[in-house]
Amino acid sequence: MNSHAEHILALDQGTSSSRAIVFDRHGAVVALAQQEFAQHFPQAGWVEHDATEIWRTQLAVARQALQRAGLTAIQLRALAITNQRETTVLWDRRTGEPVAPAIVWQDRRTAAQCDALRPRWAARIQRKTGLVLDAYFSATKLQWLLDHVPGARQRAEAGELAFGTIDSWLLWNLTGGQVHATDASNAARTLLFNIHAMEWDSELLRLFSIPSAVLPHVYPSSGVFGETEASLLGAALPVAGIAGDQQAATFGQACFAPGMAKNTYGTGCFMLMNTGDTAVHGQHRLLSTVAWLGPHTPACYALEGSVFMAGATVQWLRDGLQIIRSASEVEALAASVPDTQDVYLVPAFAGLGAPDWDGHARGTLVGMTRGTGRAHIARAALEAIALQSADVFQAMGQDAGVPLTELRVDGGASRNDLLMQMQADYLGVPVLRPALTETTAFGAAGLAGLASGLWAGAEELSFLWRQEKRFEPQITDASRRAKRARWREAVDRAKGWSRV
């Protein structure tokens, strides 16, 4: 470790692209590189990635970011990883090759299995893991791979295969196969990790028929996991911080006190509220998850609600309906009409997340007339993102017993002023957009920076957070209630559709 270096390289491996960002000690972005990679949909409800392509693109952008920053690896303090969560990779320990495509968090192939287990096991699983029993998480994805890839179960039991979420997969490759590990925030997303005992749960491993030999070691989110193979970036670097993307964004938004909350607008929409050292189990089927774990401090927990389709809804307008040519066009198109003329889009293409948790819901567009045009549909798509988020935050405030007073936002779609104004209107509280919207990557960099001594503590990181724009609610309480009630009518029409 170069104790005089003042830069961190953060790898931000997302659902649709691999990114790398170099930050300086002031939290400023020095350089950024990004590459998209292929999405695979082999059957209805199935979503897969090529894990080898993920590694290839992630390494490429890491090298590009260093080059654009004019830095060599020896001039970096540490490397950090943040990642799409729950996506499941199974690979050969000897060759390092995946034995099958990665099963993405959006994949619904194991929904029926979860339905069968739910009556008997849902409550017990939630008490242990903080999670609802759903195909969204890693356990049933891993079980499916072990049962459907020829010879996989036997090889896993013999210790020949390794399982990991994307952070583990990247760490394995970065360290030349020397480190098979994850952090507590990612382990907490598998349905296999007891968030109170902070260990893999033997009862759940038996339930899902997962051999313990396949699992990674679990370490604190801030701490040295290992060193990169020198040939990859030009010098060995300590990997000193790892967190799942939404927990990293919460850290990067400086939501260090209980009751502080953020929303990340990426492929999905993910809301987290800090609940301190208490794992809250409420009445709205929200998730209680590990926010982060320090090396010498108790775990910090968060309440989480997930909206599966946010930026992906805009991608659908572009790629599916082809009513826009690029995602950046959606704001102007939606703003060209004053309202949706009572048109509602419920983007339940991968089911509904919190607070509905209906894996059988499907995308629904209601209220159309002959006067409905593409602008109304575009505006309905943006409204859907904001309304789904408002549903989650209402439930979150009730479960935590703390009303939301402000919302910090980040992610690509947070740059859309119309969407952020909608969000403030439907929540009824101010929405704060920071000057640095790369808060997911910066959160991981912050964890690595604390472990490597670049920053002294969380208070120092708090001073780096700066507000860029504040959106105040502009509609009446009566209008807000009416809009949200009408939205819930549309949601009810989307529920259970795939069973019909």
C-alpha cells in the first residue's frame, strides 16, 4: 500500500454496464470509464449475464480509468468494489471458468419454488436474514445451478466449485484466484446469511441444499481483502472496501445517522433508510439488511425497499417500444405534455418488489384513449418510477417509526429534473441531489479509504457531501393523495397476471 497516495480506484459493476472511477481525497471524480455488456433473456422470466464478459469489461474500464486519470497503479491508495447484488455466479476453482451463465437478480425462474416454501418457511427466513422469501435473492438461484448443471452438485460438495455474488467473482479474478470472499452487505443478500449472528446459517444451507464448501468467507465491508495480481493493473493494490451497490450508495450519501435515507435511480430503484445498530422487522414486508460492517464496530443495518424497474423502464421505451432513440430524450418528451391524461404504466416486467412482493405481476398500461400519444406514455413511465418509490417510503417510515423528512438521491436518472420534481411531489418532502451523483462508487471508495487511512472517519466523509439542487413539493396534499390512490388502482390491475 502506498501510504502517500491520495487516489482510490472504485470498480462499479452494475446490471447493464461495468464502470471504473478514480476519486481523489476530496471526493472529486478524476476519471471515469464505462462499458455496457450484453443482457440475455433465454426464456420468459429468465435473465442471464456472461460472467466472463463482466470480468473482461470491468478490467478494461479499470485500465481505461487509470489511463484517463494519468495515474499508474502505484500512485493509488487502494481499490474498492461495489456491485449489482444477488446475481449468482458458480465457477470452477481450478480453471476460474464459470460453469454456467450468471443468473441475474431480475431472474424469476425459481418463483414457483419460493411459492412452495413460503407458507412454512417465510417467517423463519425473514427473522434470520431480514429478507422475504423471493426468487430475487441468491439462494434459489444457486440451488437451481447445482441441480441443473450436469455434475455441479457433486463437484460443489467436493470443494471443486466456488459460488459468489459479483463482488466475489471480481475479487477472485483480481487476486488471481487467491481470495474467495465477500463482505457482510453482499452476504446479507443471499437468503443464506444470518444478519444477527453474522455468519452463514446452517439451517438455511440445509433448506436450500447448499454445500458449505462452495461459500466465500465473509469479511467486514471496510478492510483489506487481499491484493490484486500485479500484472493486471501494473502493480499490486490492496482491495480495501467492498459493498453491494445500494449499501455503498447509502454510505456515499453520508447517511450515517438512523433515519437518514437515500434512493438510487439505476436499472432498478433502491431505497435504504439507516436504522443504526437495530435490524428492524416491520409489517410491510420491507427488507432489513446489513448496510455495512466495519472491522471494529457493530454492524449498521438498514431498511430497504426495491423497485425492480426504474431506468430499465426508460430502456424499455427506447428498445421495446422504440418511442425514444436515447434515454436522455425522455425528459423533454415527457415534459411536452402537462399530464398523462389519466394513463398509468405499471412496469412490473419482473414482478413487483416492496411493498407488494408479487412475482406474478406483469407490466400493465391502463387508461389509454385515441388521444394517447408517446409523450403521455413517456410521462407515465417517469411517474411510475416516482410513485413506486413513494409507496416504499411510506411503508418504510411506518415500519421504522420515523417519518421521512428529506430524501437524498443519486444514480443516472437522478439527473432528470422532471423525475426529481415528481418524486418530491409524490413524497411530500424535499428531494436533495448532491453535487456528486456517483455516490455508489464513492461509497465503496469511502470504505476503502477508511481502511487504508486516506480518511480518518465517517465525519470527515460527511463534510465531502455537497448539495447541488433541492426539489420542494409543489402540489397540494389533496392532489398527492388522489394521484397515489389512482396509482394503486393501476397496480391492483397488474397483480397476479402471469397466473391467469
